[in-house]
Amino acid sequence: MKVIGFNGSARKKGNTAGSLSTVFAELEKAGIDTELVHVGKEKVRGCIACYGCVKNQDEACTLKDDPVNEWIQKMKAADGILLGSPVYFSGVAGTMKSFLDRAFFVSSVNGGLFRHKVGAAVSAVRRSGGVPTVDTLNHYINYSEMIMPSSNYWNVVHGMNPGEMAQDGEGKQIMEILGRNMAWIMKVIEAGKEQLPAPEALPKTMTNFIR
């Protein structure tokens, strides 16, 4: 099994990367492969609402000049997805959100590419805003019929300068427990597939409030 993680920070070795690596360490102890993708410094455009992915049904965004389509396929192939972002004005970093908007829209209009994968979100923060950032990331996971493991507190670590998250003892433990629970849920799902098949996917019902 494999988990693909996405670092939404511009810092490749900052506290967001540190929190993701802490989760990864527990997954790797359980024999699960991991891969980290650095999103934060890439030039990623936001969704332009062209609906080309709806029309084409090719599991791809029509914008081809960045790595988003490559990342979508990595997510499709993985058993678990881990999303990490620093806090920018109490929210998800812009490049990360642009990527997620496009990737999860492509998934949703192509039969649910991430359905029933195990997904979790983490955030690194200097002082406050970590919980709303994790909450925003969790919306993508919940919308996609993914399965979310938990920890013993909110999935937030604290630190300003790179590496300071290691001094946040509680935050570090939160990431470790998240990794253990994520590995356990992935193994439970894998072990139970033959005995209990997943429920059939239903076509999306869309209701507009303005008629």
C-alpha cells in the first residue's frame, strides 16, 4: 500500500513538511510506502470554471502547463492521501488550494477517483488559524467519500522557523497517532475487501436553489 502526501508550503523543509514526515514515519513503520510532493513553490493556476473536465471525461484538467494532472494520477493510484498546508491568513495557502480545487473537481466529475481512499489533513501554524485550515482541507476529503482517520486532538503543529515543530511535543504526538490510525484503517479496509465489498457508487444528484 502507498500514501501520497502533498506539502502546500513554499518551504520544502519547513514545519508543514516536518508534520507530514512525522505521519509518514508511522506509516512506514507499518510497512506502507510513502511519497511526498512539494506543491508550494510550483506555479499552479486556479480552476477557471471551463468545465472541460466534465466534457472530456479523461481524468484530467484542461490546463496542461503545470503538474496538476500528474498529481491527480498519483492520487488515483495511491491507497491514502495526506494533505498538508501552512496557515495563510487563517486559511490554506493559495497554491495548495488552487491545486486541490482542480484535482478534486476532476475526481468528482470522473466517477470519484478518490472514493474510499483513506485521507487526512494536517496544518502547521505560528500561533492561530490552524483549525480552520485543517477544516478547509477536510472539506475536500469529506466531499469525495474518502475515509478519514483521527488523532487525539486537532491535526495542527506549532512552529515559526523550520524545525520548530519538533519542540511542540503534543503536536508531534498528534501526528504520530494520526499516522498509526491511518495505517490501521488502511489495513482494515484492505483486509475486509473480499468479505465485505464497498457500497455501489451512486450518480450525483444536483439540486439548484435558484430556478
